[in-house]
Amino acid sequence: MLKQRSLPHLLLTLLCLWAVCKAQFEPWGYHEAEQEHYTAPELPPDTPKIQLRLAGEKRKHNEGRVEVFYDGEWGTICDDDFTIHAAHVVCRQLGYVEAISWSAASKYGKGEGRIWFDNVHCTGKEKSLAQCSSNGIGVSDCKHTEDVGVVCSDKRIPGFKFINALTNNVESLNIQVEDVRIRAILASYRKRIPVTEGYVEVKDGGRWKQLCDEEWTHMNSRVICGMFGFPSERRYNARVYKMFARKRKHTYWGYSVNCTGNEAHLSSCRLGRNVRQTDNGTCVQGMPVVVSCVPGRAFAPTPMTGFRKAFRQEVGLLHPLVRLKGGAIIGEGRVEVLKNGEWGTICDDNWNLISATVVCRELGFGSAKEFLTGGRLGQGMGPVHMNEVECSGFEKSITECFFNKDSLGCSHEEDAGVRCNVPAMGFQERLRLSGGRNPFEGRVEVLAERNGSLVWGTVCSEGWGTMEAMVVCRQLGLGFANHAFQETWYWPGEVNADRVVMSGVRCSGTEMSLSHCLHHGEHLDCPKGGARFAAGVSCSETAPDLVLNPQIVEHTTYLEDRPMLMLQCAYEENCLATTASQVPADSYRRLLRFSSQIHNNGQSDFRPKASRETWVWHDCHRHYHSMEVFTNYDLLSLNGTKVAEGHKASFCLEDSEYVLLDDRLRYECANFGEQGITVGCWDTYRHDIDCQWVDITDVKPGDYIFQVVINPNYEVAESDYTNNVVKCRCRYDGHRIWMYSCHIGGAFSSETEDTFPGLLNNQVAHR
């Protein structure tokens, strides 16, 4: 009876406590999620008890060689008869929603120990791999060259609860939790973006839980900071957090963490010992784990509303030794290193996640979430500086790692790349595409502050171009821009977002957010208004990348004195200097002639922006122009003044030399054929073609800079515009001409480039 009478009082007390706790946490913007329902699978009592983990040469934490712990020993699975159904069972047993794919023949490296399963047959509905039929545990005729691997989905099973069936071998398991976060606690950090300091919390069984700092190490903090996009960690004010911890009751996760410091994600660390908890639910030392991370210079914390800081990829070291090229978003790209004053690439032999992480941290990002091989982010054009790179993971620069100085024979088809973890800046939440047929296209709508409240609106399309579209696609994580649209009447967006909230947008193309570009601010100016004239984009995961071969230019240059009688077609197409209209028909023009070989080193074909029905027929030359200005040719004085110029339309974009699996040309101009340049192929404009020159009739003898710019008006989106420029030193004595030191813009160190004034690169700031 006494217990019955006290029950209402007990419930009332608990309700009050809950209300107080809720009131303390709500102003911070954190709401504890309701515990999601998850029921641990019940296995028949005769099912062998096994544990699984992903190991080997992994790119991400959710992929790797499948290893099985049974009878006190870790072993592997043979790929014989393995299917996607078995992969689903493996991934779900590890807490992932499903399997994406599986791989045979020890893709993730050869394992050790016993091969526990062979000829596995699963329906896909089993709760444990041990329920699938096989030859029997430990019965196999395979070798470790046949070890199987899987790639699981990024998404975890909601409410997944890690079940450890092997309490004597906890330390050998990977950590299996639903999610990880850094939760800002102190008032000075709660409104900062990105979040750099706070509790480390894991989501397990649908609830967020703190980690006990009893066995927490510096290496664990390094991994946490790296996975959230920060290159390093620092000390924090422990006294303040101890005071805070005494006032709060915490829910601790039941295990400690054991990281080496080279893991790209907490899920790749090993599970530590069970955490001893006191009767009141705290760990022995009574302190939740706190990390304080150091962001890279490009990600300095800002107030929640302050997305106005400009960003340039050059932010960082004054004289960097490493850079990323050809990536769609910040923190990814082909790795290039500076050696002997010249930029070159890294061969992918032995390239792995540890070496990739050294690059990422060096550049001010977090750990690498993926290392890329086979030139997947485009091919470079310079030398291959490093091969068979081996890093410990703790070097300050990739240039400090061991590499094989004598190994030769790598081509740019083997260029190494990285994708780095970058801080969550929240930029994606302030921009959206509306009305498109798929998530990759639509009218651009931005979230802007008007009269003290945030409203969605459109972007004025006046001056809207490829560079601006590039920033939108990057901000949304949708890759590269495919097209920029100045009319979007065919994409009905949200009616309540028709009002223009941003105008005068001008981007350099490297910004992380559209708000970082130059724009009019609160004083808008948009004559046509928004709605049907609002800016729009279509994005693509891949893009072409045109690169001119500088050696071809240097080796084919010569002078020709050509009579005006033979230059009528060129005169009609404005390929001569303006003085040509004032000279008699029997006079001569002096032409600086050369060949150009334009490679497509990107990830998709280069196609003209204009559709075939809008191409212009030129009767004199008997061909179609698919781009009126495809290349600019300029002769500059040593102080950067232009003394002569030329340009060439796309007479005929086609695969002059090609690498295709079949013998059929993909792009061939004959008979009004398709125009373009296939990935891995190149288009050659020979020196003897009309307009493949600069008219230097009026140029005085002297020293000059010769410059070629491809796709100068950014009509077609590319993954990298900085390599669209070729520059040469040039000497003209009035009779002969010498071209030397030809190179792609930015191919040399900044000190070397200082000797080449004029356009440093093909960037919008110089338009």
C-alpha cells in the first residue's frame, strides 16, 4: 500500500525533472531524438556465434574485406558462389541498411588466418551469415587471393543496437554505431559554424550517448576531428567542462574507443573495453569526452548568419607544395606536387587512404574519406613526380613520405586523387533548385534575409553564366555545371519564391557558396525581374577538361608572308589585323603560324553549347561554326600590353586522334556530323589551316609573350579552367621568330610565373 501511494509522487517528480532538463537543452537547438524502435534478431540456439568486421585496404569505413571471428580466431570468406544476397546479410549484420556491391579476388587485400566460409548460399533474409548454407565452418579449398569484400550503404539501420556476442574479444571489433556528432556545449561555440568544439556523441539504439573519457587518447581526438573535416586538434579548457558535467546527468555509451590515429572514421577504430559505470549512471571519472578541433584557414568559424566571407582556393600556404585540381567540390581533386619549380602528379601505385589523408590534412581539410586511382578526376599534363608513395600518416606534407625515386613508366592514366572530409558549413540549406525534371536541374532559389526574416527567392539572371552556375552546383554537392540558364519559364518554381532576392551576381568559380560571390546586396537591380527570367542551372557529376599541348605550339611555330589575294576567306572572318582593310590587294601579311593539339583530359566529352540547328554555316570555308570564339591568340609585350591578337572559331571540333574501343569515330564533322572531343582524345588544328595564326605584320622586332586561351568565354563548362592557357616566351628579330619555355598556365611555381606577365590564368577576374 505504501508503494502504491508513493507511485504518483514518484511520477510527478520524474515529470518535473524531465521538464527542467528539457528547458535547459531546448534553447540550444538540440532535441533528443525519440528512441527508434529496433528489435535485435533472435537466432535459434544452435546458430554458431560469429562476429563480423570490415578490414583491409579500404576507401571508406563502410567497405572492406569481410572478416569473421569464430572459435577465438579471425578469418575470411571465400568468393566462390558469393552473391549480393550474402552481401546484404553481411551489411545488415554490421548495422547498415543494405549492400551496394561486393567484390571478389581479394580486392581489399589478402587476409590472414582461417577461411571460415566457402560456397556461401544466402537468400538475403537471414539474420546472421552463420544461418546461410556453406561447406561448413572452416571447410574450404580456397586461398586468400579469393577473399571476398563488400561495399555497404552509408545509411545505418535506424535504432541499430550493437550486440556483442563475444565478450572476451571486444577489442578486435570495429565500432558499430548509427551516427557520430560533435555537440557544442559552451555558449561561445553553440552559434559557430562549423562546430569545432564540444562533446563527442554516438547514436546507438536510436539514442545519442556520450563517451566516457576514462581511456580516451589524443589519437581518438585526431580521428574525430579528421572525420569532421579538421586537420588537427588542440587543448580545451577542461575546468569549464568539469563544472558543466557535475550539473548534468549523462547517458554513456557502454564501450571505450581504441584508434591508431590513421582511421578516416570512428567506425574504422577498434572497440575498446566495457566502460565501468557507477550506480548513478556516470563513468568512473565522470567526464564525457570533449574534443576541440582546429579548422583549416578556409573554414574559420563564423556566426550563424555570417555567410559573407569570400573564399579562394589559394587560401592557405603562401607557397604551397601540394594542390588539388579537377575536383567538383572543395576538398577533392587530382593530387599535384611542386618539384624543381614544376607541378606534376602522383602515380597511383601503392596509393592508399593513409597517404591521401596526409594530403588532405596538409591542405587544411580533415582525413581522406576516399583515395582515387586511375586518373578518375582527370589526367594531368606535366611530369609524374612521385611513385609508390608510402606514408606513416603523421607526416606534415606528402613530400616527406617515402617514394620510389627510380621507378619510371607511370602514365597520367594512373594519376592519384583524393576526396577529403570537409567541415559542415550549412551552405546546402540556403540554396535549392526548383521545378526541374530531376534533382540536377532547376530554377535557382536562395534563402535570404528580408525585413528581419528568412525568405526564399530567385536570382536575377542578368549576367548569369557558367561560373555562377558552377558555384551553385558545388554548393549543392551536385558536381559541375552543365548549363547556365537566363530564362526558366519552363521550370515552374515555388510561386511564393518568385521575388528576386539576389542580383548582380559575379563569381570567380572557386567560391563554396553563392553568397560569397560579388553581388548587389540589399539594393537590388534587376530590370526583367524574377519568375520566368530567374537564373537556372543544370548540373552534371562529370565535366570535360580541355588542355592544349604546349610542346606542339613550341615545335611548330614559323613565319609566313602570305599575299592578301589568298586571304579573302580569312579577311571575311576577321582573322587579320585591322590594318588589313587599308592595304592594297597585292600586298602581303606576315603571319605567325603554329599547330594546336587540344586534349580532353576530363571525365566527359566536350560538346559545343549551341545545338546543331543553331550552328552557323560559312560558305567561304564551307564548314559550320559550332562556337564562334573557340580559341584566342594574343601576342603581349613584356609588361602585359597586347600588341597583336587572333582568334579562331571551332572550324570543326572532332576526334583527330582518338582512343576508342571500336573503330567508329564518335565526333566527325563530315556531312554535318556531330562536333566534340571524346574523353582521352584530341582535336588537332594544323598550322596550315586558315586563321590558325596571329597577324604580326605591324609588330616591331623584340621580346614578347605569346598566349593561347581555349574556351575563353566559358561557353562550355569544364572541370578546370586554369589549364586552358598556354604561355610562351617569344623573340622576333624582324626575319625569324623563336618560341621557347612554352607551358600550361600555372604549370610552374609562382616565382617562375612572375616572369610571364599578362593573364596569369583563365579566371573571371581578368575578363
